[in-house]
Amino acid sequence: MISISKYFYCIKLTGRMSCSLLIILCTFLLFNTSSVCAQQYELLIKNGHVIDAKNHIDTKMDVAIRDGKVAEVAKEIDSAQSKKTIDARGLYVVPGLIDIHTHVFVGSKPDVFADGIYSVSPDDFTFRSGVTTVVDAGTSGWRNFPVFKEQVIDKSQTRILAFLNIVADGMNGKPYQENISDMNVDSAVSGIEKYKDIIVGVKIGHYEGNDWTPFERALKAGEETNRPLFVECHLPQFTLEAQLKKMRPGDIITHSYEEISERMPVIDDQKRLRPFVIAAQKKGVLFDVGHGGAGFWFSQAIPAFHQGLVPNSFGTDLHRFSMNAGMKSMLNVMSKFMAIGMSFKDVIIHATWNPALSIKREDLGNLSVGSVADISVLKLINGKFGFVDAAGYRLDGSQKLEAELTIRAGKIVWDLNGLSAKPWKP
């Protein structure tokens, strides 16, 4: 930026140049200074309806971005202050969506999730769905997490956090993922402390024995690092009631609305929410959707939701076998819950601020001034739509969410209809 002191310096030039030239020079300097000062933002989103649960905003606001951070949120921000302005009229401007159940440790190994082809590359799926942050659900363990970090986390635009599997090599198939001797608390704790900005919790799952040692070691690692335990359904020898009783307030159980042989469902034969599920919810256990290819059933979700078991987060369980099934995307899961009966505003909160709280990352899921500029600009479409569950049933709905624009750390990474592009003029 040109200093105003240069204007005063130009007065000293009067003895060496004409008065008219002096005026021209000084006018140029002042105009150039004010022009630079005027454009203090790189990007401005105007006229959108902002929903930000942390800051209790639910109204039309403008959002300005500078240096990858949210710089200002106000009723009216002058477009002249920004290098680029996007008109979000008729759209919703919300914090970047957070998906706390994914499998993104993609690699070349066949028939496995850890460093394998069953996982997926996050950038291929996230931004087009308004997602800016994913949490990998224990695909890696303390031994192979460094490979995951170097190979995927450090190479992705999507922010990738992780639940660390208590098993050393994570989801590497049988018999490796059931080897209790590989479930070392000290090693898990050491790994979490080393990568404390990335690892947000401990995961237990995919164990078919009747020894509680894996569960207890995962809990211990969580306790020692002040992180939640993330519990998947693949523990068939342990009853749902016993698992929920062992879990602490703030621990997370996923696949909350499934109906499979591995775990007792939350709804009983009389279509009532089981009392011990209600007790766990009151205790503070958090319930994640964990949709996946087989983890979400209308027979469970609809009665459970209407009896009070509202999910804390919309984890998709994104992986190779779920992405083209009933789940489809984060926005599809959110739209599905609107069809079930959740309000639009609550759907946004449960995809942004709620999951941020669940993983103890209050720096995310909000549009506070100074926070990283992860933003989703969404369109709420009215029409006739169908939403599918794991059993192949369709629920009709009248609204669907679509991502118009996704911004990650202040940069536009998805622009469906060219809101940020220049109009073509032949």
C-alpha cells in the first residue's frame, strides 16, 4: 500500500516541477492509496441467509473473507471493499459441513479399507456436497497413521481429522484387526499426542470376540487423552445395552438407526425406543447417523426420531460401497432427515456446529470473525424427491439441498453454476 507520507513529500517537489504536474502527481497518489484501502477483502458473499448456530445468526447477512479467514459478518458490507463479490441472493450461507464418519485412507491394497481400495479419496466427494471437513473413522491405527497422514491427509484440500483405531493397523481385515496384542494403549496415546491437531478420538469396532479388553483399552486411550470413544456396530458378542453403559458422556455411537443381526436395534418389536437407549442419551452419549450402505433403516430412524432420539451428527460412513447406495452424499442424508421431520435450521446445525462440538473442535463449524473461512452456500430446492434406506425403501420428500458454492480456507473449491465466474461475452 502507498503511504500517505508520499503525498506530503510531493509538496517538497514544488521547486522542481510545475504546480499542475504536482497536482496530477498528488491526485494519483491519493487515488491509488484510497483504491487499495477500499479493497480490503479478497471475497465478499452478499445477500445470503446466514445460519451460524455458535453466533446465534439466522438472517440475511454479508460475509467478507481476507487471508483465508472470516473478516467481517454484517448486515451490509460495501462491494467496493472486495476484489470479488458473489451474490448469494435466495441461497443459504452456512459454515462448511462436517462429516464425522468417513473412510478416506485410500490406497492400492485390495479387499481392505486401510491403505486400500475400499476407502475413497475425499476431495472427489466432499466439496460438491458442501463438506469441508471429514473425520476418518478409525481406518488407521497407531502403527500406520503416519502413512495415512503422508499419503492422504497432507495431499488433500479437504481438512481430514481422524479417530485413531485402537488396533495398530486399523481396518486391515481379519485376523489383524482382532489381534488384542496389537491394541496397545501406550502406543495409541503416544500417537494421539504426536498428532494431537489431527486425531480427535479413539475408535473401537470390527471385533467378534467376547473379551471386553479391546473396548476397555480404547476407553482408556480416550480417557488419557481427553478424547471421545467412537463405537461402531461390529461388536456382535456385546449387547447394545452393555456397550452404552460402558460409554461415557461425550462418547459417540454410530450406525444409530440400523437393523442388522450384529447389534440389537434401538426400536423394539412394539416400535418403542428402548429405555436403555433413552438413558444413554440422557447420560450424554452422542448418537451419529453412520448411514453407510447398511447402517440406516427407516424402520428405526422414523419412530426413533419421533420418540426423541435425534442424531447429534450426520456421519455418512462414506466408502466405496456406500457412495452409490441409499446414502449418496452428506446433503442427501440431511435432506432425508428433513423428509423425516427435522427442521431445515436444525439440519444445518446438526451438520455444522453439533459435530464440531462432538469432536471438541470449536474452531470449526462456525463463521466467527477470525475463524477459518470454510463456507457452504446451499440451495434449498422444492419439488418431489425420493430418499432410500438400507432396506431399499423409499421415503418421499418435498425439499432437497444442493451445494451451489463451497469455500475451503478462503478459496473457492466448488462452484456448481459459476456464481464466481465472469459472464461470457462473445
